[in-house]
Amino acid sequence: MRTLYPEIEPYDAGLLDVGDGNAIYWETCGNPDGKPVVFLHGGPGGGSSADHRRLFDPARYRIVLFDQRGCGRSTPHASAPEADLAANTSWHLVSDIEKLRDHLAVDTWQVFGGSWGSALALAYAETHPDRVRELVLRGIFTLRQVELDWFYEGGASAIFPDLWQEFLAPVPVEERGHLIRAYSRLLNNPDPAVHGPAAIAWSRWESSTITLLPRADVIARFTEPSYAVAFARIENHYFIHGGWWEEGQLIRDAGRLADIPTVIVQGRYDICTPAMTAWALAKAMPHAELRMIADAGHAFDEPGILDALLEATDRFAS
């Protein structure tokens, strides 16, 4: 079983003004002369972490991490009462990635994305295929209605009925026919007594189900109040709008990526982003390598998933 590369600190970092009153936090680690790779975190709204730096050989990679609009160390933070998400969309984020690439004077780079980050990676690569050297994708999520219905409208309750009851708890009975819409009303209520418990319930549901077995440390991180509010608000905002994509668009347009070496890593028992989407993407990208991990859930650091991700980044490092 592989382990993450040793802990590493950034050699450069900053805030990049991307317009609309937003500034995104970015950092670079590893070898300044190494192969550039950009890490796209999940959520949306999850932010990057120190462990994400450790997915890449620091001797061979110039590792770029950033926090997407509204979360992590980017400003303004979506947990603020006055937070406005109107300028926080998939296409704003695709533009932000290009602005960051230009800011760092990178010509082409490897793009690594997991969960929501896989959707953003696909959107970016389909828009700017000439800037992408390789794709490493994990826990595939494309915001199709069937994916949203599975995890947020009751499908996954067949596996976690106890946890599902906790997810339902903040929602009035008469609004439970459309939970994403109901949560939108709750999360956008200015009263912390309303949006706070809703955000924690939303974030607890996801953090309790993204690993094969529940992990107290993951749940605690997701349910810290400030994190939970930003995470839940941004996710729900994206889901209400279907990612600002046509239904099935990311898989439909995957043919644009035929010249980009791609590895897809998927946990067989991923409840959050079930394997049906990775399978559909792999069918649309016959050149891609699909690694179906037999004994893993969703999280990037599940043992089999971590092995496959490190194998992919090591192989593409040269």
C-alpha cells in the first residue's frame, strides 16, 4: 500500500484578483523547474489542503493548488452573511484557472481533479484542450440529474437510512419532495439559527458517506460551522443550476479530449459519486485508462484509490 509523499510547504503563494470582487488563494510547491500540475479540489466549496500537495513527487512536479471562489483562503468567503454567489459559476472557475495559468507563466500542465474537481477538470479541458498535458480524474461527478437525484434526493437513502433521517431533519415535511430546492431556501436564510443547522446537516451527510467506513476526523472537519456554511451554500448553488451545463454535456463533449492521456480512478463502493458516471465517461473516452478500485469508497486517501492516483502521477511525471 502506497503512502502520500512527505509533508511539504509552499515556496510561493498569493491572492490573485480574478474580478467580480473575488480573489483566489494559490500556492506552488515542489520543484520550481518541475512539470506543472494543477490540483482541482472537490465540493465545490471544499478547498485545498496540505495533504493534496502530497499526491505528487515534489522532486519532479511544480505543484499548483488553489482555493476556488468563496472557500478556503479565497475571498470573500461564502460563510459571510453578505456573501453573493452570483459570480460563482462553473464558467467563472474555468476562467479563473486560465488566469492562474497565465499568472504563473505556465504553458501547459497536467490537470488533476477529484469529485467536483473531476467535473471542473473536464469543463476546463474541453474548453482549453491545448493547455492540458494529461488528466487524472477521481470519483467522477458531472452534475447530471441522475447523479444529483441519487445522492441528494433519496437514492442513497437505501444504503444509509439512518444518516438520511439526519439529512431530512432540518427540512419541513411539506418541502421534502425537492430537497435541493428546500435546502437552497434554508441555506440562504440570513438567520444563523436557520442556515447554520441546515449547513451542518448537509455537510454531515456528505462527510459521513464519502469513505468506505465513517471517519470521525473527516466528519469533524466538514461540520466545523464556518466550513459547513460555505461548503453547503456553494454546493447547493451549483446543484440548483446544474453546473450551468446542458444535461450530460461533460460526457457528451469528452471526445474533444481524445489526444489527452487520461487516467480515471473510481471506487467501486463510492456512494457519493457512484461508478455509473465513471463508466459512462470511460465509454466516451475509449483511450482513457479506467481503474475501478474493488474495495474503496469516494475519498482520495482511501488505500486503493491512493495507490492508483500515485501510480498515475508518478507515471506522468517524466
